[in-house]
Amino acid sequence: MSHYHRLGQIPRKRHTQFRQPDGTLYSEQLVGTLGFHGVSSLLYHVHPPTQIKHVGVPKPYAPKLLKDRPLQPEHLRTLAQTSTGGDYLAARQTLLGNADVTMSICNPTDRRMDYYYKNAQADEVIFVHEGRGELWSQMGKVAFEPGDYVVVPRTVIHQLHFEEGPVRLMIIESFSPVETVRRYRNHFGQLLEHSPYCERDMRPPSELITEEFPEGDYLVYTKKEGLLHELTYAHSPFDVVGWDGYFYPYAFSIHDFEPITGRLHQPPPVHQTFEGHNYVICSFVPRLFDYHPLSIPAPYNHSNVDSDEVLYYVAGNFMSRKGVDLASFTWHPTGLPHGPHPGTVEASIGKKETHELAVMLDTFRPLYLTEAALPYVDGRYPMSWNPGFVPDPPRAADMMD
């Protein structure tokens, strides 16, 4: 997120004396990327952020990838799974992954986290399908609601606090920095006029949290290399009185993505929203269909020669699919052609618009199902393009406006 932001109190110059009311120095912390050559922020703590009191025994926290399954399209139906666990970390179930990225569902029932969390080696994109609340971090509060992408850069210590009501999240974990789309930025980093979103659409932290609690035990779960590490600190990590820079969490609503349409059917790259190493994230949003008099709104059959394609269905009815629920994943792997289900091409002709919402992940290395995904697999889906096939009916018509 190459956009300067600041909150709270900071000294006029970097790396200079900045004193507390009692005369002691605030503790400066640089949070930076790419070995001092990437984006960074400077944080000013009441206490040094280094005071570890206790190190616990690491817990396994990695999905088991299944690399021996047949090559076939897959449909994962997760709508019926309204709860996947109690707290935010226990509720995460990773369904797909490779060395670059993972996709998880997370439907927690606990409203608040009584610990702090950071991912030490991956950025996280939390897509809020259902639920409202706030992300709290060292850099302040970011409110979120259905349709929001909440982007949390690696190493940012945070908590999620949910309001009453169902919570349904889809989380993309990226082992490279999550960035806005390169072709929509100039060489200064500013988003260009033809970009489908701009800096005004991004919501950085708006209210600083400064927890000046007494010395105690403050547990920070830290995820790294497939393990969840327990580090207990002497002071709250939310003791920051001010910060500035380019490295911070933020929210962006899928509803603020402005679709790019054309006279003929536009390919998936027009929906691109974020990118990382070896993958892109796209947003399918309500839009007008193609306006050539002989246009076919349904997508054409295509072969993913270099990428796997995953769609997560959020709202509306996709004209090219039959029997696919909301909160479902469809995965079409490298090496197989895919396209509209039988009858949907003709049925799309003459339609003027769509009200669908979906998040798409395209990867440039093969994905793998995980062991946790197996209960959600629709075993009939690979044969659903055959004439006369009758899919199971979707389990919901709509979940959000």
C-alpha cells in the first residue's frame, strides 16, 4: 500500500529524541520490508517492543496438502458450515494452497480475541462475507463490514473484534507482499485515472489504540513455518502513541471496485484487484454485459495453460454455473479446459447486466486440496458438463445485497 499515512504523536525528525511526559524516551521501532529497501513505517512505543518474558512450546499449524488426487475440476460447498471453531485462530480451515498462497475459511463464534496475533511470514487478505467489527492493530482501528477486503501486512500484531451475528470469512494468505495492480500505478506509485479504484477507496487505520496497561503477561501468537509460536511479552503491543509511513493494514470494499466492461466479453484480467508473486486476486461485481448486438455474455471455454483458477461465490447467481452454492469454491486446475455449464451460453444471450459478486484467485503454480477440504468436496462436479446432468440444487439463493 504505497500511500503515506500517519496517526498520533511523532517527532519532527526520524531517529531523534522523543520523550514521554516523565522524561523517558519513547521506544522507536522500524517495521520495514525488503531489507530497508521496501515500504516501512516508524512506530513509537511507551515500552520497548522487545521484552519477551516467556516462550512457549510451538504448536503445529500447517495444512496437509494432498498431492496425489486425480486431475479434475473441484467444487467445495462450505455454506452449511456456519461455525468452524471458537476463536479466530481455531476457526481457520485451509482448503487450498501451494508455496505462494493459501485459501481458508474462518467462521468463528468467539466475538473477541483474548490474545494478540501476527503472521511473521505472510500477508493476509481477509474477505468479509458476513459479519461486522473492527481490526485492532498497533497502528489503530480499521472497521469492516460485508464485502470488505481487510489487508494485513506480515508482522503487524492485531486482533479482530466482531459484532453480534454470524461471521463468515474467506482468508487468502500470501507469502509475498500483497500489492495493488502494477499496470494501474504510475512510476511514483499513484493509482492512475483508468484504475478501477483509487486511494480514496482505501481505508487506513483511523483511530489509534494506546494500551498503557501495567506490566503483565501479554500473549502474542506468531505464525511462522507451519507453527504457531507462543511469545509472552511484559507489555501490551498496543502501546503505540504515534506512527507514520507506508506499511499498515487497511480495508477496501468489493463494492468500490468499478467494473471494466466492453462491446465484447472481457477477459478475467479486467477484474484484477490485487497481485502478489505468482498469483492475482480478482473481484467480480455487478456490471453491464457486453453491448455488441451479437455478443454472448457468458464466458467462452478456455484452457488454463499456466494457471489454476479458483472462484469463491459471494452473492447472486452466476449465469455460467449450475448447482453452485454461495460460499462455495470452484477450482479449475492447470491442464483442463473449462467453461459454461450446458445451456447457460444460450440462456445468457440478450441479458443486459449481472448482480453477481465473487472473489477469484488465479495462481501460476499448481494448487492442492488440503485434508481439511475433503468434507466439502462435491464428488459429482467433475461430470457436470455432460448433457442431461442434473446438479444438486443450490442451498441458498442469496446471502447479501
